[in-house]
Amino acid sequence: MRKRILISDIAKNLGVSVTTVSFILNGKAKEKRISEGLTKRVLDYVKKVGYKPNQLAQSLRTGQSKILGLIVEDISNPFFSNVAKYIERIAYDNGYHIIYCSMDNDETKARELIQLFYDRQVDGYIITPPEGLEDTLSNLIKNNVPLVLFDRYIPQLETHYVVLDNFNGAFEATKHLLENQNNRRVGFVSLYSNQTQMRDRLDGYMKAIDEFQQQAFIKKVKIDENEDSSIDQIHEFISANNLDAVLFATNYLAIDGLKAVKKYNMKLPNMVAFDDHTLFKLYEPGISVVTQDTSAIANELIHTLLNEIKGKNKELQKIVIPSELLVRGSSVISEETLEQTSLK
């Protein structure tokens, strides 16, 4: 590791004062009437030797750490990891770094992480809030801490958010399944959750069911349910109700559904899942999905947060990103399709 270069080293090597170098590095050359020639000479030398300012000292001086906190449900989930990737890229281009972590829909863990980031003096937060976090988020807002929610929001909190159009996504997916005349019994597998994205997906499913005058079949799984139990419950739900098709409210519930097909040697029902996954492209037939434009979501999130930090948001940003139904083989399965499917 190379020896750290200090401002005093730069000043000594250039034969100028430490104060002069400090003014130039902090963009105050014109204000302090330092010549353009000397300014260029210092900046060129700084670039040549690869000087990096002390982050802590800079933070104390400017009141900004240039660090943003990203707290999501599960960073290993492809949806969240893709959003994080785009956010990190845009943040870096704007001079910020991202610290991100998972809270696993655990209210206590989320509170601890928010406090940890607060102690680290992050400049702002992007959070997918679990249930029960209202008071903690309300305190951030009261303390004028820049905050943007995503994937879901809390209706009683006046804050910025970026979400998917979950209602129409679920409506169009259910409608797509019901337009196949072989699908009269279409079920919905979701979570025991009062989060807005889950409520909207259920409401979208119900609207399509009502429009087609069909019976609703709804199964909810506990958020913290173990995998084996989830697989067994989904199998029982599909078999007991003799379902033709299923809309899964999350990609991981859909994966449990595919595991149920394999474990119990079931016929694959027509199905659509919310949020794409690499596995869905490898399965045969491919799994139809309601996709989210992760690039657009990330772009809206980071720019909304940066504008809030800079005081540029004149009103609350309540951004809803359109969903898109990506049709693959799983939602157009005919009677001739093989009864047993498996991973390639």
C-alpha cells in the first residue's frame, strides 16, 4: 500500500502554503483570488500524484459524507440486486458511494440498520420498508433526513417513493391467464402481508376475476415460512382446488411452486410470476413474468434522492413505473403439453 499523500506534502513539493492548496482543492481559488496559473499547477500535480482527500475531514467540513444507505428486503434476490447495481453506478457517477444490506422483512433488523447508517452520517436513505417501521421513518422525516421508499410505500407517511404499477400488473397477468379458455380456475399465491405492493397485486387479481365472473382462489403464505412448508402448502392449494392456472405474487413463491411440481410429480399449471428470475429462463417451458424495469426504477430512485439532498424537490415525488407482461411458455400451456416438466 502506498504512503498516504497529505496536503502538506503537496504544498512542500510545490513551494506554496498549505492554506493555498486547501483553498484550491475546495474550489475557493477564485474567491481567494488565487491565480489561474497556480490553480492549474496545483490541480495538475494533485492528479499526477493521485491525491485523495481525507473523507472524514471532508465530511466534517462540508456536512456531507457522500455515502448513501440502501436497505432492501433481500439483496440476493435478482430484482433487488439489479436495482442496487444501477443505483450504485449512477451514484458513483455523481460522486457518491452506496452502502447496502438486507433486512429480510424484519422490523427490528431494519431499525438497527437505519440507526447504524444514521450513526455513520449517511446523506440519505433508499428503503424497502417492512411493516411496523412507520415511527422510525417518521423520525427520519422530522429530522429532515433525505428519504425515498421503493417497491412499497406507507400511505400515512408523506415521503417520496418509487413503486411498480402493481395493480395493473396483476390485473393484466390474471386477464392473460383467463383469456385462455382452458383456464377457468385461476388461483393467486401471495404472502400474509399488508404491504402496499401485496395489497395492490391482490386487488388487481380480484378485478380480473370479477370481470371474467370466475371464482377466486387465494392462498397466503407466511413471510418467514420455511421452504419445505411453503412447497407443501402450494401443492395442497393447487391440488385441492384443481387449479388450471396460478399467479404468484413474488418470484420466490413461484420458485416454490416449481419445486412443488417436481416434488409431487404434478402437471405444471399455467402460471405467471411477479419479477423475473434467471431460473425462469432456464425452465421448460419458460415462466411468464410481470417484469419491472429495474434501470428505470433505479434512475428515478437515485435522482429523486440526490435532488432531495440538494433541495431541488419542490413537491413530493410519488412515482409509479409501468409494469410489463413478458409472455413465455408457462402461461400458454395447451393440453398437449407434457404433464411433467423439469429443469434443463
